[in-house]
Amino acid sequence: MSVLSTKVQGLLAEPGCGRNQAKSARERRAGCQNLLKPGAAAGGCAFDGAKIALQPITDVAHLVHGPIACEGNSWDNRHTGSSGPLLYRTGFTTDITALDVIQGGEKRLLRAIREIIESYDPPAVFVYQTCVTAMIGDDIEAVCQRASEQFARPVVPVNAPGFVGSKNLGNKLAGQALIDHVIGTREPAHTTPCDVVILGDYNVAGEFARVRPLLDALGIRVLASITGDGRYHDIACAHRARVSMVVCSKAMIHVARNMETRYGIPFFEGSFYGVSDMSDSLRQMSRLLVERGAPETLVARTEALIAREEARIGVRLEPYRAHLAGKRVLLVTGGVKSWSVVAALREIGMEIVATSVKKSTPEDKQRIQGIMGSDAPMIDDLPPRDMYRMLKEGRADILLSGGRSQFVALKAKVPWLDINQERHHAYAGYDGMVELVRQIHLTVNNPIWQQVRRCAPWDAAAPVRKAV
């Protein structure tokens, strides 16, 4: 556990983290002082965070070393799509038993790795540590190294047992596993001056398929996607990219910084949500690529594509403005969506009642203020009781959030739309903006809400009883 502790402390003191940038050098060396509390893993432990960050790599086998419940509870918790391999959709677990707890589970793990390689022949196997196997002392890093030598196949240890921290820390440990064991281990067949790496996009609902054609039209090649719709060999070659774009800054900022330090790859933070943010991301990407040796005509071609797409999408969005302008939205999410979705909704005239910033970096908050002004309604924490009160009082016409908040909205009889990773609709890119607006329109103007708010016939017809 000493190696894991050192790794965790290094990630908690990550200089690229927005919180750490506001600390002194002494405070950064001390690391994060927010100690875990009982129940703090609710909403995702470190193992869960590591699994959801890496499972979108579609062609590798993801093997969970632990009880079967760990694999069952973490499987398919993000609706990520694939344009090819489907091995990531198969769940693998060592399913350790009480006897393994007593005698150790390392031999069982080695047998499981052998069975996966013989049966599925994946380019690599990712092995995830869990709480039980970490507490009994199973050394997955030693087993993975032995398996790599024995089977001549990369076997990557993801040492992120749930008890070490939150889901966000698990995201970081997953990224560190890629830095330590994957990125830079292979060379691409060829490179181009327009090779980029996309970091922190998970291809939820297959939405990157709305973005990739735009990059293809500009001649920009996605050398690797980390990790949505990713391929092991592509990620291993990611160190030869010219530019990297960070979509989810809280999860993968340390990967971008390490790639910049080790390989000289500059990065920028952007978003694929909303018309203006999509355009800004394309502009930044093309500008950095030109600085790194891409043809100077790339900037002009990018502006031409942006003008064409914005005009096309403007026509498609216009019919929805009359139905949604002035509608009030309560946005309960975090990270990049706390500001990018705000910008997207304001583009069609919707009013943001408040946006949560519990999982947002200081840079995310600055972006919100840049969009909405210095008095932007940002909420650090919104308990369900307060959320219910806001909705019940009619201060918002719709709630955009993750699945955990849907029942608060339904109890308050207010429309709700999933905006987080469990959603089944793709919102990225220009066409994704149209889909987001269409779904909001269908939800907030659904006649069912008039029905559920109406008194039941027997209540309306019941005579009023006078007090005796």
C-alpha cells in the first residue's frame, strides 16, 4: 500500500488541479486535507471512478479482481458507445470467495488473465483492484507484471481500491495508470501535422460521432481518444500527438500536464456542448496546430466550416426559440457542463435559475461568471430538501441533472431531463445542440405535466366538509 499511498498523495498535490493552484507551495506539498468520512463514497468510490474512466476503451478486457458485486455494480454505469469493438461490454471478474480471502487471490487472478487471453485474445487486459483484495494484500502490480511476461501481452494494473477516496480520485488513478503503463509504449505507423488527442471525453451515448466528422472535414486526425471509443494501441501512441484537448478538466488534467511535461504536447480546455463553445474549441485546436507546424490554411478552413455550421444550426434552432425563450432552468451537474450547458441554454433564450458548482474547478466558476456576469447564481451544494422547495415553489420550469435528482423533480411535479452520463441522447457538437434543445422542448411542453398537476376527479368533486 506504500506505493499506492505515494501515488495518491502525488495526485492530491497535482499542480494542474484548480484547487491546488490557489494554495501555497507548503500547502500543495501537504496534499488534500479533506479526509474521507463514513458514507463519503456514496455516488461512487475510487474503484468506480477508475472503472468508468477506463471502460470506454472498447477493445481491451476489463477484469475486476474482487467480489462479483463490484463488477455488477460498476458495469455499464456510463452509456458509452463504440464504433467498432464490443469487448468492453463483457464483464470479467475473479469473483473471489471466502476461501480466497483466507488463502489469497493472486493465483486466481493469474488464472483469470490466462483464460481471458486464450478465449478473447484482447490487445491488453486491465486489472482493477478492489477493497477486499487490497485489504488481504493481493499485489496486483506484481501479478500483472508476471502475466505480461508470461503471456507476452500488456496487462495493466489499475490500483484504485474503493476505500482510498472518491470517484474523482479514482478517475485520476485511472489516468495515472495510463501514464505509467500505456502512453508512450508504442509508435504509430505514421504521423501527421494535425494529430490531436482528446482527453476526458467518454463518448456518452456515442456523441463523439457528431464531432469527429467536423475534425475529419478539417483534416484533423484524432490520434487517440482517452477514453471514449478508445483503442489500446492508439492510446499507447498518444505521445506523438501535436495538441491535446481536455474536455473534463477535473478527471484528466494531470494526464494532459504529464504529456506536456514529458513529450512537449500543449493542451487547452474546451467543450463540445453548445454552438459557441463548439466553435471556440475548433478555433483553439486549429490555432495550436498551426503553431505546431500544421498548414496555415487550417485556420481559414476552420472559420469557413464554423460559419457554415453556425448558419445551418441557427436555422434548425429557430423553431424552438418561441417555445423555450424565457423558460427557467435549474442546472444540477458539475465540471465542464456547469458552464458549457449554461452557454448553450442561454443561446436559445432560456433563463438559468441556478447552476451547481460542487464538482467544478475555479476555472469553471470563472467561465460561468464570464457568461452570466459577476452575480451568476452558483450553488456549491443543494440538498434534496432545498431543491424540492425551489421546484415546488415554481422557481424553475425544468430540472436538468443526473439520475439521482430525478425523483426530487418528479415529486415536485416538475419536468426533468437527464444531462449526465446515464443519458441516452447525444448532446455534443452542433447537431447535438439541436438534440438537446429538442429534448428540452419535448420534456417541458409535454401535456402530461398539466395532467399530473390537476386534482384527481374524486378530490375535485368531494364536498367541502365544515368543521363542527
